[in-house]
Amino acid sequence: MSDRTPPGPEPRPELAALPPAIHGGGHPPSVLDFSTGVSLLPTPPAILEAARDADLARYPDPTATPLRAAIAELHGVSPAGVVAGAGSIELVWALARAFGGSGRRGVVLAPAFGEYERALAASGARVDRVCAEPPGFEWRMRDVEAALADSSDAPAPALLFVCRPSNPCLVSPPRDFVAAIAARHPRTLVVVDEAFLPMFGDGVEPIPPAPNVAVLRSLTKVFALPGLRIGYLLAVPAVAAAVQACLPSWNVSAPAQAAGIVAARLLPDEAPRVRAAIAALRRALADGLATLGLQPVGAGGPFLLYQRPDAAVLCAALAERGVRLRHLASFGLADHIRIGVRPAPEQQRLVAIWRELDRR
């Protein structure tokens, strides 16, 4: 009898090579966490009450039908064109499963949320990037066209991910830019991630779904519900059905469905109030950091973007003092830092700690 241990089950090789996800958040309450961009306003009581009153003794609707109906009413679309997810990130992965896969290709307008590339790679698809350079972070149409072109060694991409407003660049590709790409490449599904849009200024107009345009949204950031996970996709019914088929039944919990229904109804009235409060905090934080001689290279929604040659060292030094910023090395921007707004006392404390560091 051989002592040699037989080989065990082997996952697909692309999974073994998948890098770990790097995100902000996830820090204990004692940490001053500026690494994320969630609303600082209290969650409306009606949303919390709906989540608390959800019946946990029964299975929720398997495809979140009541929630999809509320979202459809919000956007003036058919419920057949809405898919609900446990956060928009679940829908990113479902899109990659539905339209990616071995022998297919996806393109990402980068720098961008790392889950687009991870989801595509996990599906077995080839991943290409079109990179925008600082400080302007503008994607040139000719570069996008070149990446989307069909060739002998690179089939036309099945998916194109566009983050709008972009994270971490804080710029928004114009609607006409996105529409032109979609029109020229009808076999490519253009996925526009507008998860942060409700928290940005009124000048950023949403993009509607189209035959080859799907739009991702989130209700958790604007209502400070990241622990509950409520995201959704707007698409034509055929695309929505394909994405729904890649999700398990009951993927959205009963509390999340109940809270999401109320959130969808409150969003038109609440979003302007959230935007105004966040904009005031962002300006106050920028003014405080300006007293240290710091000027942002980007600003929008709940974020400020700074370029520092010592970004890694600075973030590490602040972390030792209980403050977390978002070093953007994982986005390919090793000399950039993204700072999310926090309540005014915490922002003042950040400025004081940073000033103390500069004195050393």
C-alpha cells in the first residue's frame, strides 16, 4: 500500500490566483474610521422599524418581489427590470457569472472598485483595464474603443464596468460618453455602478437602463445601512432575468427587504438632505486640513482625495494613533489617500492628530 496521499479536489485555477479583497471599514468602534463613505446622518426611524418588525420565522420572498416593486415604482420601470441583491457587490458577482466566464472578456475603467476585476477573474473571464491618469482622471474615448475592439486574440468584451461617480477618482464619465460607447458596442453589456450617486451633487445625472446598459444602485450608503446590505440592478428584462438566474433564492433577507421598501419610498425626499449634510462636512474637513497646508486633488460626495508621496507612511502613522484613512495602493494609486467624512468632532480630532504628526 502506498503512503502517498492522493490529490484532493482542485478548484478552478483562476480562483487559486485570485487576490484578496482590500476594502475600507471593518474596524472596531474605538477606531476613527475615515476609510469609508457611508452617510453620517441617522438612519430614518421608519427604516429601522421596518427591519425590526420583519418576520424572521418565515422565509422572505425568494426574489424580493415586494422590494423590487418598490424600486420599480421609484424609478418608473417594470419590476421585471429590477434585481435585488445583498448589496450591489452581490450583483457585480452575479453579472460576472451571467455574462463572463471562460473564453470571454471583461473591461474595467480603472482605477476602480476592486470587486469588478475579482468577479470577472473568478468567472474565468479575461480582464482588461482602461486606466485614467491623475490628476484629471479622464478616460479617452480612443483608449476605450481600442479596449472594446474585437481582434483575433481578444474577443469583443461581454462586460464593461464603469463606476460613476468613480471610486476612488471622484469623477463621473458624462452620460453622452457612456451612451456613445453603448451605441457603438451593442454586444457589450455596459454596467454603470452608481452606488454612490445619491450622495453626490445634483450635477451628476443618473444614467437610465438600456438594451445593453445595466445600472447598479445601493440603498445602504445613503441611509447608513452597510450592515444590512441592500443593492439593486436596473436593466432590460432579458438582462435582469439572466442576472436573477445567477442568484440563489432568498438572497435578500426579510429585514433587508422590509427596510429596503421603506428606503425606496423615502429616497426622493431624504437624498437631498443627506447630500447637503455630507457636503457641509466635506467642506469643513477640507478647511481643517487646509490649515495644515493640504489641498485635495479631488472632492465629491462623502470623499476627499489627496496626493502625497508619503501616503503609505502617513497612513501607517495615523493607524498607530487609532485613525484609519484609505491608502489607495490597491487601486494602483500608491501616492493617493481617500478620506471619508465623519462627524465634526471626529474630523477635528483627525486634524489635531495630523498636526501633531507634522510637528515631529
